[in-house]
Amino acid sequence: MQTPAPKRNKAETKPLTRFPGGVSKSASKHPRYPFCVRWPMAGGKRGLKLFYTDTDALTWAKQKSAELGGMGTDFGGVAEDERAALGYWRGVVARTAHNPPPPLLDVLRDIGTRWEASQKGATVATAIKTFLAVKEADGAGTSHKLALKSRLSHFSRDFGERTLATISTAEISKWILGLSGAKITGGHPAANGKGRPSTPGPLSLQTKKNHRLALHLFFKWCKAEGTVGANPVSDAAKVKVGKHNPGILKPNEVGIFLAAIVSKAPAIVPFWAVRIFAGIRESEAVRMDWTMIDLAKNKINLPATATKTGKPRAVDIEPALGAFLAPHGKQAGFIAPQSEMARRHALTMAHRAMPKGFKTPSNWARHTYATMHLHGFQDAGKTSLQLGHGGSPEMLHAHYASFATDAEAAAFWAIRPETLPQPGNVIPMTAPAPEAATLATAKRRAKKA
């Protein structure tokens, strides 16, 4: 006689019980395990676990619910897109087991922080506009301001509507390395001799490096203002540029430049004279007035308010400089027009009197002074002090001094207003050999110094 089948548990008559997180407990059709728990899994699938008693099923369902949804007290139910996101992330971890990604929490925190920042704060375009206004108020040099405006305008064109805090280091690296074919607008007459934008073309490594430096300065200011927590340019890609000597002018080229200034723009002769024969920075020369110049003692005394470093500095007035300053000497007043437009216009007029194709390298006046002072006086410590480097020759040799012969140094320091060539004439670019007497005098002066 066949044994009758055992009676089924009454579990199938119990109602379905749901828990936060998509977990459910119900009856099963299994003959030996009448209770089951189901829960959501990756890819839209649901897991299934069987239990012999209702108590075991209930306990496990609560634990699973707590794991997935915090029993409704912390997160509530887990939505389908959240489960899909978790499933995707677990797939990423599985595929990159050899080099696992950062913890999911760190990734979400970074994304969340950037998203929140994108909803508030100043935009890149607004911050750049404020930054340039600050530079204007600080009395930054004309060339420096124009360079910053040009380079930052390129960045603003691509990221202007973004908020500052959303700009990542990776984006900046990609932008710097990807710069090419941009049209760099100069605007400063000294930039190319005519004051017109340079010819479009692929950007050099040095140009890319200059863009990075401008960005670093901008974001450094943003950090100081509290608009960003860190400078994203600090760890951005760095462009390596081969070493080269700073650009200078040879003595006869300095003579061509000064001849045009004296003839066509006498109002800015003192301004350029202190830059060429004393190594004064452009921003410092703009702030200088005649009370800082002691022609009787042959000294320029720059107060802390006039120097770039914020420290007072004394610079010797060599005979060449004294000869150009004396005809313009005053008891008081600025040594140059305070209007940037007036200075630029005067320089443009002077450039028209220079030979066709005459060009001046960037920051050539200070570089020329450093080079000629070093070779003319053979004292790196003294040259560094004159430049405001605290007597340390390292920066002098690394960034300022180029190569010049003793003859070129002697010819440079022998320049006087009466020795200047007639402006407008096309003069050979090779420096003439100085007279023996002039060279000997320069060497004796160097030994005494």
C-alpha cells in the first residue's frame, strides 16, 4: 500500500511580507522548505533563499533588509537605478582586479562635491575678470597684464561658464597639452614691433608653459580668496622646454632703440633708461618718481612700496644712466606718464623710427642689464644685489644673464645720448668693436668695483 504524502505546512496560506530594500518573505512550493525570502540583485535579477521555519525566514529577511535598505530608518528602499549603479560598480571592480579602483565611497564623494560646487560659486569668466582688475589695481606691468589677459582669455573661452570648483586637474592637463593653432593676441607694441596680433600657428612648448604659469597664478589667487579649496594646476601636466639664454639686445641694437626713443618719445626716456641701465622692472619704473633718484650721489633708492618684492632696494646710477637722466631731471613727479595708453602710444611712435624688422625679446631690458653688468663688472653678487635678488647668483645665472663678450659689455656701458645713431637709418645689426681706450676704461672701472 502506497504511503500517503506528508501534509504541507500551512505556510502557503500566510500573506506576503515586504521589507524595506526590496526584500520579501513568502511561502514556497518546496516540499521540505515551505518558506522563502527574495531580494534584489544586480542586473534586475532577484535572489532566493529557502527556510524550514517561519522564524528563520523572518530573521534572515530582516538582516538582508537592513543590509540593503537600513530597515527604512537610514536610506529607505533601494531604487532600481541605485541597484543598477551598484551592480555596474561591482562589475568594474571585477574587471580591474589587477588594479582596483578607489573605494566607491571616495568616488561618490568626489562626484558629489563637484556637483554641489557646480550649483554655486563664481564662474571662471567672472573670476578671471576680477583677477585682472586686481592686477590692474596692484600696478602690474603692462606686458605682464597683457600676457595674463591673453592667456586667461583662451581658458575662459573654453571654461568660462563653469564654476571654479568644478575644474579638475585632469581637465587642465588635457587643455594645456592640447593647445594648438590658437591665435595669441599681443597688443603690446614691444611684442612684435607693430602692436598687431601675431600670426596664427601651432603653439610652441614655451607658449604652452606660459599658459600653464598664467593659470597657476590665477588659481593661486582663487585659493587665497577662498573660492577654491586647492590649486588644480599644481599637479597638472608640466611642459618641458629646452634651456635657452634669455633674450637680450647687443649694444648697437640698444643704441638703435634709444635713438628712436630720444628722437620720437622723449617723455619716456627716463622710464626706459632706468630699465636698460639699472635693471628696474617695468612695474617698478611705473611707480618711480624723481624723489627716488639722487643724481648727485648716483643712487636710485626704491622704497618698499615701489618694488615687486616689497623690500627697499638701492641701485647704482652708472655714468651711462646718468647721461640719459640728467637732461630730464626734476625735483618731484613721476618719471613716466602714468597713463598706460600714453606710454604705449609713445613707444609705438618710436618703433616707427626703427629699422624695418627690428624686434625686441620679452623682458629684454632687464636681461640685457643683468648680462652687461655681470660681464662688465665681473661680480655676480653685486649684480644680484642690483637686481634685487639678495646677492644670490643662482637666479641670476638661471633666468637673467645671457652671454656677452667683454667688448660688448664695454660698448654697452659706453653708450651716451651723443653716441646714438640717427633714428630711421637702417643700421647693421652687428656690434662694432669699441675703441681701445673705451674698453680699457671699462676694465679699469670693473676692477675697482
